[in-house]
Amino acid sequence: MPESHKAERRRVMKANREAGIGDETGRIVREKEPPKMMSCTTCKLEFRCTKTNTELKKHAEGKHAKGNYEDCFPGAEATRTAALGNNEKGGKSDKKGTELTKAQRKAKSANNMDDLLSDGLSAAPKKKFGKK
């Protein structure tokens, strides 16, 4: 009988304790690095730097309409590209031009469905109803 997930976890933690890895219970503790923060040069508010920098762009457009978001947050684009380069989880790629928009995908699927429907209707003979 295969062991449950709980038993497997206990076995691994026991092996870790014996090997001296992790804390006193055998758990391996991963420390996350703190998020990269950027402060606005105009008003000194701090924002977390993300892959898309939407908060930074909204702040620059909303609070400081006369300036560009690069003026408010110098080096934000370099930090963004570094965050995209370190994407370990393999999320959405930053491909432009190869992806279809939502409307294009919808039209394409509608065309495919029309083709399938017309092929199915023309290929199958009609059934006759009634007594034989």
C-alpha cells in the first residue's frame, strides 16, 4: 500500500533531522527576499516594483501629470526587465506581435466552429422520419 502524503512528509523530515538539515523539526525553511521598493523622486512615496509596474505608472499619471513615470521612478524599467528575466515560474512571456487579441481569438474560434458545423451538416445524410 503506498504511503500517504503525511507519512512521506514525516519520513523526509526525519531524514532531514538525521542529516542536520533545516530546523529542529527537519523542516527546510526558505527565506524570501524582500520585494524591491522604489520611491517617487517627487513626493517620496514608496511603491513595490513589479513585472508590469502598474502602480508606478498610475501614480505618475495621477499625482504628477506633468512628468513621465521614468522621471518619477528612475531605473524602474531596468528593475522591471530584471524581474522579467528572473521569472522562475515560467509565467506569461513578454512576446509582442505573436499573441492574438481576445477579439481575434473569438473570431477565429467562431470561424472554426462554422467550418465544423458546415462540414458536419453537409457530410451526413439526412434521416427520414416515419415508418419503414
